[in-house]
Amino acid sequence: MKKIISAIALVTVSFYSFGQDVNKLIRQDDVERVIKTLSADDMQGRATFTPGIEKAARFIEGEYKQIGLLPLAGDDGFRQNFTMTRVTPVKTLVEINGKLIPADSVFASTSAPALNWTNNADVQVTNLSAGKNFRTEYMGYLKSGKKLLILVDPEFTALFNLLRDRSRKGTVSNKTDNNQALVFVLGKHDDLKSFEVSYTGKSEQLPLFNIAGIIPGKTKPNEYVVFSGHYDHLGILKPVQGDSIANGADDDGSGTTAVIELAKYFKKLNNNARTLIFVAFTAEEIGEYGSQHFATTVDPDRVVAMFNIEMIGKASKFGENSAFITGFERSDFGPILQKNLEGTAFKFYPDPYPDQNLFYRSDNASLARVGVPAHTISTDQIDIDKYYHTVKDEFSTLDVANIVSAIRAIALSSRTIVSGKDTPKRVAKLER
């Protein structure tokens, strides 16, 4: 009995010590400094391909250097460089039954530099009819790989206009084939007998870069644990009360801050068995392209877990000291994390928004598709978050204490995975 009591006491002391390390090494003042910098107006909303995201990249690189991280194997710095094709529309003309459709009622989404359709047999005409779920239908079109002429009911005018305005900034693609093309036409066209589409675009190769660094593993260096968040956001939007900068403080300045703080924490502990990779992804907002590229640079069978951190700037629907994990049911990642939090007030919950399909809407998806137990940790009440994707996503709207609590919980809950003791079950490859 004395031996059992002594063992329990030792575990309690060890856990208390570990908690003390977390509270001491992950400090609120530093969390505040980092997220204030990332979400400042001079970052211009960190949109992909803008000076703002370049400035953010340099800041993150500076933090990594100061921490003492090493570049990924094969890279001479923290930038993981790649290029993508952007096609910007120059001219789009659509005729239905011989009648020219007004320019503000058409737009194209394609990586092809030109389209010329005249009743093409390989072009499928489809109706986005009133009453359908616009998001579900739209995502289906994007994944179809087809040439589609999409007739959009006027019920969706506001969403159509939003997508049309975004399309004017260009379509970005990492695919070499130009088979897929989507042409949207707003209006009632139930009697379609013929159609013509003439589209020309300007094609250019543009640079992108993830910011990635590692702490090599001490005893299991060929097994990887990834901590990630995306550092891009939306950039400049239409002014609202004189403010046009979508600062992205929560989305995903909070997640990127967590990655930096966790890197500092684990570097100071310096006792990780497995190699830890800390990566700030680019281009999440326009298609998760940064994480897709990253997934091609690592052997997925060596990645034992991915902690993707997305929007932890406000209390979750479960209250303080809580967060949710997307895809909770797909592996035992969540139960492992919760087991490591025994004795604390923090709790992880399954994703409460299954209808939002969040598991495949963030950067964890790129590795989950190839079998990695890759999950996103978040606290965002996405169904009621009035600041999401607006110019009001600023530092002043954040609960910094919530961010600190979540980062400390991730640090504590990941420790048996970092130490090599626990290995989460794999996610089924290409699971949808």
C-alpha cells in the first residue's frame, strides 16, 4: 500500500511540475505580443500574394530563428517555396438562346486561359435551383472535375455576387490540367436551347511559401508530430464604417500564435522523443494549397499526429477551459489528449457542428486524406460568430486568456504523443 501511495504521489508531483512548466513557459504577455503583431493593420489582412503576407512570413521566420528551430530537410531556410498558377479573367461573354447575358450576371471559375463553348457535348448544364443548399452544391461543383454551365436561381443573388467579386481576383490552381471549368449564369433560364461561352484570362505563375521549422526527435527522429495553423487571411475588403482591413486576428492569427508559442515551449523543454514540425500554412483561405503542398513533402506514414489549430480566440459553446476536435470519432486522438488532461479543468469535446463539415474545411484535411490522424482544434462558435471573415476580426474582439488556456492545454495534452508513448490510430485514407 505504501508503494502504491508513493507511486500516486510521484505521478501527482510530476503532473504538477509539468503544469507549472506550462504556466511558466507559455506566458500571456508573449501570446498577446505575437497575435497583436500578426493582426496589426500594417499586415494588411495577410492576403495571399500581397506584401502583407510577405511581412507576416518574415515575422514568423524571425520568431522561429529566435526560438532556435531548424529548417526542414532539404530547405536552406524556413520557407517552403512553391508556385501556383493564377488565371485572372479578362473577358467573359455568355449567350443563352442567342441572347447576350449582362456582364454582371456571369463569371467563370477555371484555371484554363481560354474557353470557347458552343453547345459543347462535354459541357454539362445544371441548375442551382431555389431551395437547394448553395454551399453544398457549390462545393460539389468544385470537386466534380467537370465542365459545367451552372444556371443560378435569383434567390441566390447575394451569394452569386459575392463569388463573382471574388472571381475577379483570379482563380488559383495547383493542377496542370485545365479540364475543369465552371461558368455561372444568374437568372431564370428554364427554356435553354443553346449556349455560347467565350472566356479569356491572364495566366501567371506566382510564388507561395509555408513557414516551417523543426525540433529533431531525441530517440524517434523519423516519427513526426505536426503543429500547424494558417497565417494567411482575406486582405482588403469593402469598407465597413471606414475599415477595410480583414485583420484575421482569430482566423487564424490565434492558431499561428499557438504554433509559435508551442515551438518555444517544446524547445525549452528539449526532451521530445519524436521530431516536432511547426508549420504556418499559406493559402488556406483560397483552397488549402499550402497544406496540400506540405503533404507532398513528408512521408505521411511517418507523421503520427497533426495538431492543426484554427480559431481559438473566444470561448467555445461549452464554456471556458474547453475546445472541440474535428473528426473526433475518426481516431483515438481526442481520447489520448483528454487522458493527458486528467487533473486539469480543461476538456476537449467532439465537433458540435457536424453540418459544417469542418474536418475537411481546414488544413488538417490535406494530411487526413492520406491517412494521418490529423485533426483541427478550435473554440470558434462558427454558427454565430459575427466577426468571422469580416473586418471586425481584430485583436480587440479576442479573449486572450482563452487563447492562452487553449495553448497550454494543447501543450499538456500532446505530451505522450510527443514523448513517443502514445500513437493515435490512423484515419482511413481518402475518407470523406
